[in-house]
Amino acid sequence: MRLVVCFLSLLTVFGPAECGNVLVWFTEGSHWINLKIVLEALIDRGHDVTVLVPGTSLYMKAKDSDRFTYQPFNVSMDEQEMRDFIEEFLYFSVYEMDELNLLQIQKKVLEFTSKLQDMSIAYCDGVLKSPELMDKLRNGKFEVVLTDPIYQCSDIVAEELNVPLVYTFRLSIANVAERLCGQIPAPPSYVPGVMSKLTDKMSFTERIINMLFYLSQDFFATIAWRKFDTYYSEYLGRPTTYCEMMGKADIWLIRTYWDFEFPRPFLPNFKYVGGLHCRPAKPLPEDMEEFAQSSGDDGIVVFTLGSLVDKMPKEISNKIASALAQIPQKVLWRYGGEKPDTLGENTRIYKWIPQNDLLGHPKTKAFITHGGTNGIYEAIYHAVPMVGIPLFGDQPDNLVHMKARGAALVIDNIKTMEPQDLVDKLNTVINDPSYKENAMRLSRIHHDRPVKPLDESVFWIEFVMRNKGAKHLRVESHNLTWYQYHCLDVFAFLITILTVVLYDMEEFVQSSADDGIVIFTLGSLVDRMPKKISNKIASALAQIPQKTTLKQQSQDLVDGLNAVINDPSYKENAMRLSKIHHDRPIKPLDESVFWIEFVMRNKGAKHLRVEAHNLTWLPVPLSGCVRFFHHYPDCSPLRLL
């Protein structure tokens, strides 16, 4: 059967698929939902997929029948501990955080971080400190390790198995992992830190806030990662850091795209594949379809606060139900709590809804969302305007992106929200045509790309498998010190040389006494001349009393023809470069034509133009401060507070 699948995969868009073995590191929640879609696509291409699963997993069970091979491993905690941790974190994030000051919040966050680290280390131990399991993995002939790095140690496994590492990744706070470990540039003057709730168009005050946000999160990340630095160094038997190991990933598949992201610089091994889970809508269940059709011209509103927040205090649910009862649209509300007393006849509650299919329904007018990335991308895919009620994590920041693009309005705090707030915002996004127009514009950008996001994800995973990695896409900044990165050693050298040359030239000029000097140059275009002519000129200059400064360069000709013909390494490297040249998701001429036509179809590509164009020169270099304090956290001004 596998041979049949491999043969059929030869007919797919990217040509032949060399079927191989993929090892997947454990992840959880929405991270697993997104990763699973990629794994299913890999299986469709004929690959074998093995997923490491701890006994405490809430979403994956080794006993479940599936297309994957589940490899269970034991951990020193039980499933209830994980559930208790998640419930405690959600309650703090949604209901307690607003009542605390900044120091109290940071203290609580550090407590949660420490607990999460202990859990991660338990998962690491469950795999790395099991000789039987590690031997089984070493004998598994895996060709790549694929992971969402929410949990650590996949990079150690990749090194132990001597195979490439691919991340499928959404974000880290203030992009600390992407910046400090992946080396992606992020000038704080126009790249807002993730979860800063800022846009790329920042005032002076907002740039200060963004800079402090970067510095503070770099400082806390440096502190938080020390536990992993120690663990990694002890296990590998050499001094290393978590960030150094994370930076060895060959490809970072980032689950956003330029329909969502503000324009920013990125690196060749960062591939933006947002919306890979999106798909066309399927028909609704019969009862839902009847309810949707009964809405007439008013249409329907889809409402969900995600899978993690299934219940809420009755006071809040009554406020929401009261607001929904006042709009003419029919409402489908995913909710697992007690039925609100104020529920209107136009609202139906479901424990589960086919969210993607509802958002793709022609009757859908608006989407009330907590701002999770998956839901936002489904709304973008189907061009549905949004009203956001963010609860925790990256959700407020995600909705800032949608609000800045004119496709959403946001209610900042669910606890202080009044029913009329929700009514007004719903009426606005439904009745003001600009919101639908902007949602349609984002949807066009989402769909109008040279390669579909899921296909691109699969391509780069297979690329890494075919080529044993993607080191040619990894920037050299990984191997530089902070002062080399900013060319401070070069500046120091040039200043020293300039000082010496100027001093020496001044001495030479002064030695001419009253005769003075002659400056001789034939310009930058005439840099060399026949030796006979240069000898004549030098002879003439030798006969005058003045000192002469002569601009002249020379270059020895090196005959390397025999070397490149007779040394086989040159041919081997040329073949390697040729292989890289041909192995790409879309031919270069086709890509050129695509982007020209894209600009024609969309009347430009302003969404890809970075805000740096509108800044003065002064704010942009400030990103260097962030890297300096990462290398020297003890010097950070935050350490002095």
C-alpha cells in the first residue's frame, strides 16, 4: 500500500516524494490541532509518521486508532496535574490578572513558568532518560524531527539521532525565541513585540513602550531559560544553552502570513504558512442549516470563545445573552456552561459547532471570537468581519492586528463589558460595509499566493529530508558575538587605521617644508596602467622637489583554472548548488510572473511594505540595544530596578 501511495505522490505538484520516516515531538492543544493537519498531509504523500505521546496528554492517546504510529512514554506526573495547571492558568489570565499590579502579575507569571518548565523537563526525562526508548528511536531510521517547540528537548533528540529539525511555530512573547535563538531581525522601531498590543505605526511613546517590552521580555527569558541551559549542558556533556540548540533548527514554519502580520524583515529559513488548516466550508448539519435559513436577510452570527474557555460566571453569560437577544440576526453560540436566564429566542447554544463550516456559510454576517489564531484565520479565509472579546495570551494582540486592518472591533475586558457595548460593535461590523470590504481584502491576500500554505509546509519538510537539512538558509549571525554582529570591532579597527593614516600623512605633508606637496590621481575609472607608462610617471615625479601622494592599486592575477578542474570538491559543490537551485516550491520565472500579476490584481502590495520607509534614520538602529542586553543581561537597566 505504501508503494502505491509513493507512486501516486509522484503526480503531485512538487514532483517525486521520497517516502521517509518522520518523528514528531509531543505538543498539546491548538498546537497539536495545527500540527496534525501537516502530519496527515505527509501521510498522504506516503511518509511514515511516529508521534511521541506522554501518558498525561489531554489531546492525544496512544491507544486511539489513527493514521499515525503513537509512541507512548512515561512521565513523573499524572493527567490531573496537567488539567489543574491549565485551569489555574486560565482562571488567573481571564479573571484575576486585571486586579493585580505589574509586579504581582510578573511574579505570578514566573510561578506558572517555573511549573511549566518542570513539566517540560518531566517530558524530556521521559524520553531522553529511557535507554530502551532512545535505542528504539535511534534504530527507527528517522529523517527529520518535526515539532512545535512549546515543549523543550526536541532539539536534543534531533542531535542524538543526527537528523534535521523543523519547527512549526506560532509565536513567543516579544518574539524572544525567534529573535534571540532564530536570529530573525526585529527593529523595535517598527516591529511590535508579540503581545505588546502595538501596531507597526508607533508614536514616540509607543516606541519607548515597545523597546522596554523587548528588553523586559529578553531579561525574563534569559532568567527563565537558565534551568534548561543547565539541563541541556548536563545531558549533552558540554556547555551549551537552550537558545543555542533551538537556533540549530533548519526550518521555522511560522503559522501566520502577511494577511495577518505587519510587514517586517525575515530570514530565508523562516517560512510563513498561516492558515494551513483552513478549508472550504462543508454543508451544515440539518438542524443548523434550518436555523441559519430561518434568519432571512438578517443572517447569522457565529459566537465562540474557544475550546479552553467552556464556561464563565453566570453574570457574564447573562450580559452576553442579553446583548445577543437585542440584534436581529440569529446566533449560534458554542457554550458548555449553564443556560443563561436572559437567552433570547434568536440564540441557540451548542456544546460544539462546525466553526469553519459556519464561517463559510453565505448567511454569516459576523464572528464573535476570543481572538485565537485558528479562528481568526478561518474568518480571514471566509471574509467574515469580527467582534473580538480577548481573554488571555496572544488573543488581545491578535485582535489588534485585525482592528488595525479594519476587519474587527474589540471589547477590551469581558468582566467590565456592558450588553450595549456588544450590541453596538456587532451592529457596526454588520452594517458598516467597510468591515466586510476589509475582510474581503484580507481574504484575497490570503488566497492569492504562489503556493498554498499546507503545500508549502510539506515542501519544506520534504526539502529538509531530501537535502539532510537546510544549512544554506541559516544566517552566519548564529556564529557571531554581539560586537561582531554590530561591526563594533570593524568600527574600532577602521577608526584606528584612519587615525594612524591621517597622522602619518600629516607627518609626510609637514616634511615637505616650503616646497609643499603634489596630489596625483587619474580618477577612479583609471586604476591601472602599463608598467612602462607608470615608470615614466614615477621618473618624472622623482625629479620635482615636492612630495607626491599617488593613488594606485594593483592586483595579482591568479590562475585558478587547474585548481577548479582538478580538485573534485569544486564540482561537488557546484552540483550541490545546482540541486538547491532546482529544489524550490515554484520555478523562479513562474514566481516572478505571479508577483507581477499579484500587483496587477490587487492594485499594488502595500501590505508588504515595512513601516521603516516612514521613519527617520534615528529610531531604526535601536534594535542593537536589545541584542546587547541579551548577551549581557547583568547590564540590563531592568536588573537594577
